[in-house]
Amino acid sequence: MKPREIIAILDFGSQYSQLIARRVRENHVYSELLAPDTPPERIREMGARGIILSGGPASVYGEGAPRCDPGIFDLGIPVLGICYGMHIACELLGGNVEAGQAREYGRVRLRVRQAEGILSHLPAETSVWMSHGDVVTAVGDEFESLANTEHCPFAAVRHKSRPVFGVQFHPEVTHTPLGRQIIRNFIYRICECAGEWRLANVIDAMVGDIQQQVGPDDRVICGLSGGVDSGVVAALIHRAIGEKLMCIFVDNGLLRRKEEDLVEATFHDHFGIQLRVADARERFLNALAGVVDPQEKRRIIGREFIEVFKAEAQSIKGARFLAQGTIYPDVIESGHGPTGHAAVIKSHHNVGALPKELGFELIEPLRMLFKDEVRQVGEALGLPEDMVWRHPFPGPGLAVRISGDVTLERLELLRSADEILLEELTAAGWYRKVAQAFAVLVPVASVGVMGDGRSYEGQHMVVLRLVESTDFMTADWVHIDYEVLATISNRIINEVPGVNRVTYDVSSKPPSTIEWE
């Protein structure tokens, strides 16, 4: 698919770059993330209607800081710089950027001087989300200030003769309530887009790409986890190549209860997709014995995952491709964005090039989609509702929801607690209201009162984590009904041996992550 309207996003390494792309797509305009030094000729050739310069962790005056080609400002294509992107634009066009006297982080009051252009329809004062230490201290004669904050005189600027705008804050995050209006203003008022892009068109494009990539004698192996991402990939590839797809479900012993039954019922029985189940429970548990470091757990699980697939592939004639359910937040959090500058938040075992010795080429059709977009694709492909709307589950499974050593006993404790949590959320009508809900097992012994005396039976604490989110890059904890929470807590304490204390996680992302490890 070659959309007529494209907003090119030059990614300077911000953790929020993909949110910019998501906000643009919400307005039915296709967006694509590019490296910051993408030549102006490339941007012109792709037919970009607008350019957004993302934020980033560097300082524009720092050694080795990523730069863009100044020629992009001569294309006549509208440009919006966000945070670091604004610094770059102002510096290259005659302004000055320095370390600020006061760092701004979090919600800040924005005073709008001119409610026009990108700030059209904004009130005189509004709340915006800041995350910066540097500020634009001078803009020269070519820029004018549109808004300011207490510590930032140039919180939003406009070039007088070029279609160049900048904002010091982050309109792409949900913490800026009117941020979506600012992005809409840029897309429709400044770039004059019509909004013709629809996700339904993406399915045909992805099917066509898969058919073109996979030869007549090639077979594709797809790793199923039971989650929506790998499920959508399997359904998508099956639509494209039919019986040339072989799905493999690896039972690594780190899954939720009855996971294998769900996968077999959905893909083998319902869709008629060829499915193999690899029982690797003992192998994974032996490899994880005594390992407590979360990143090491992920590395071990990734290594074993690849080895199991390698063994299975040897018996599949013509297997050339490995399909995975990697989605865009996975790519960004693993530091594999277009720039390579993004900080690694966590390692995903299904992100990045597979080892050469594996002998597979990679197919990741969802790599540039967000979770809600993946669900829309799943519904269009006919996946069951309970799978499409299933909460995300980490690739390393329950291993990263157990703090400390991963043992069979601890896995069973966590499975029981997690099953109770999901049962009660479903019964109370909360499951679809929550983006993700899970239990974490923490090896903290605590005293309790059971029966008529003090009890030290509790060798583990269960932490409940429920978040609401649209893109899984920012998230807030759920203000769930206390009665539902009490029921869940009581059941876990009464029914899960070794647990006599349940707590509730009330931290948001950022600064926390959704998963604990």
C-alpha cells in the first residue's frame, strides 16, 4: 500500500515517538517513522504532506547529538518540532538552545498568546505535559512565540515565513488533554490532509506482501503464544498462504492455566490451521533454575525459545520463514526504533534479527502497528472475541511476573492467583474496562492472623496490577471498585496456599513500566 497522504516522523530517539505516529493514524493519515538524518530527497519522493520532528534524550549542543538535514526546511513541507525537535528547528533556523534554569517535568500550565495555527481552538490556559531540561532561549527575528509557561517563554513558536512550528511540551501523550487537538490542527489546518487512510486497507496490503515474500515451495512457521498478537499473525498468514503455514505452540511451563487448550481450540479446530505442540516445560525450568535477574531471565527464555524452534523446524520440509507477533511498542522498548537511540526499557525475546544459525528469514507483519490496531485487524480476520480482547501477556510469560527464582511451586501459586483475578474481573464486568490485569508474586514473608493466632504461613505477597491504556506506552492504574478488589483479595488469601497478603499497585507509566520485571 502506498498512501497518498503521509506524515513523515523523524525519530530522534524519544520513547514517545511511536505515540506521535499513533496520534497521526488516529486522524486517518498514515505516518511513518524515519531516521533523523533521512535526506530531504527521500522525504519528497515519498510524498510527505508534513514532517514531525520527535523529542529525544540528547541535547542539541551535545557531542554526537542526532541531527536532521537543514534542507528539510527548504522543501516547503510543513514541519512540527516537538521538544528536542523544536530545539533542532529553532537552532538550525537562527535560534539558541541552552540548559534551562528550572527543569520542567509533568503537568504544567500553558498560557496561550495566540490561539491560531497549531493552537487553534485552545483556551487561554490549559495543561500540558513537559519533560525537558533544555529550553529555547532566543528565536531571532524569524520566529514568534505563541505560548509560554512559568519557566519557558517559548513553549510554542511559529516561523514567520516558513511553515515551521514548534512546541516544548508533548502533545502526543494522554497527559496533555488537548494534545490531540494540536496534532489535528497540524494535520488538517497546516498540512491540509483529507484523512483517507483506513486500517481495513492495511490487511490487503499485508496479505499481498506476505504472498510476494513467500515463494511457492516455501513454508512459514508461526510461533503461537495464545495472545492476540501471535493469533492475528497466524490468521493473517493463513489467509495469505493457507496450508503452507505451520504453527508451533511452545509449552514452556511459564504460561497461564489452560493456555494450550485455548490455542488448539482456536487455531486447529476453528481455523483448521496446522498446529504442533512442543512440550519444553522441563527444559525451560531447568535453564531458569536459580536465575533472579529479569534481563537474564528474558535472555535465557529467548535463547531456549529459538533452540526449540530450531529443533522443530528440522522436521518441517521447506521451512524458510519464522513469523512473529512483534508489535510496535515491543520494537521501541527494545531499542530497535529507526534511530537506534531509544533507551532499552526491556528486552523482548521476539524482537530483532534472529541468530544466523537459525536459518530463518523473519516475517513480522504487525511490527508497525499498535495494540488497538492489531485488535481491529483480528476482528476483521474473524478471530474469536475472547482472543481479540484478551489482555496482553509478556513473551517471557510468568517468569517476569515472579520476583526472584522461578520454580514449579511458585508458578502454580501465581497461576492460581492470576486465574482468580481474571475470573472475578470477568464476573464483575470489569475485564473489558481494563487494558491489562495480572498478578505478581513477590517472595516477601509477612505475619498474618489465621484462625485464632498469628501465622507465618505467608511466604509470598501477591501484587495486583490493573492499568488502563490505549497504546500501552503510557498507562494509568485503574480505580477499580473496592468491592471487586476485596473479593479478589479474599479469594487469593483463602485459596492460594502460602499467600496471606495482597497489595494493589497504584503507579502509572511513566515513570513505572506496566510489567514489574
